[in-house]
Amino acid sequence: KQKTAYEIASCLVGSEMCIRDRSRPGDDRRWAGQSRRTHLNGAEAAERELRNLLRAHRRARGVAPAPVLARGPVLVTAFVGDAPGRPAPRLADVRHLPAARWEAAYASAARALRRLFGDARLAHGALGGGYAALLAPGDAVVFVDLQGAVADPEDAAGDAAALAAFFASRGVARADAAALAAYAEGRAASLL
């Protein structure tokens, strides 16, 4: 379970904040059916996400928010939104947008994916449905929830397929998984 800063306290607005569930020693009810190797407790999950955010921010500035603070299961990142303090919506939550803006967001997502793979050498791994990407001002796409990101550029095809499927569902005609994967991996100079 994750909570945002807005759900916790108004004094935290201005940051994106994620608190991972804490697990009690010996209490494995929530993890029934999962192997111990795949289970991460809250502090470990926040630490892993912090490492991935730092890597993405340092090597590919702008594709993910900058981490600000990490303590135990709490991870606070820089605010992503507009000047009056409205947070950027998740792509999945954006419903009514003109076709030209969806096209611009797709181009931004493609550039961000290329920088995430090429510069940070990270594959996100959870871009399906538009829940791990924010639509920032200027139709820029920013990736969040990098806990599961891996340093494996061969996962580019999966991320590209997820993003292409999402944008195709929003009416972007040129959203093609193979073309996006080739562009993100640096095998193509453009999306055309």
C-alpha cells in the first residue's frame, strides 16, 4: 500500500511521498504464496527505489523526480506539478486531452524512455496502464515508482510495448511497440 503526501498531511504538499507498508517480524500473512526472495519490507523497498531514482536523476535528469529524503519506509521526492501546487496527474487518470497533446505526451514519453535506457541504463518494468508515469506541465512525461527498475536494457521491449499500448488506447496512431523499442534502445534515430 502506498500513500501520497496529500493523504498524510497538508504540510507535506509540495513533495511526492511514498510510505511503503511496514512488516512486522514473523508476520507473513500478507506475503502468503510469495517466496521470501521476492518479498521486500518497507525500508528495503524505499532504499531500492531511492537507488534507482538517484541513478535516473543523475544520469538522465528529468525522467524521474529528484529524491529529497529517505528514512526507513519513507521516500520523499521533488514535487512534480504546476506552480500553484497542483500535482501532475498520472497518465492513467488523464481522460480528456486533445489529440495533439496526446501526440506531444507520446513523443515526451519516448524521449524519456530512451534516456532511461540509454543514459541511466535502467528498464522501468511497470509502465503498463499509465500508472507509473506522470503528465507534467508542458506535456512532459515523468516516470515514478522505480522500485522495480532493473539495470537490464533487454527489458526495453516490455516497457516500450506497455507505453505504446497505453498511448494507442488514447488514440495516438503512431504508437507502435517495435518502433518505440528500437528508438528507446538507440537502434533508430527517430520514431518515424
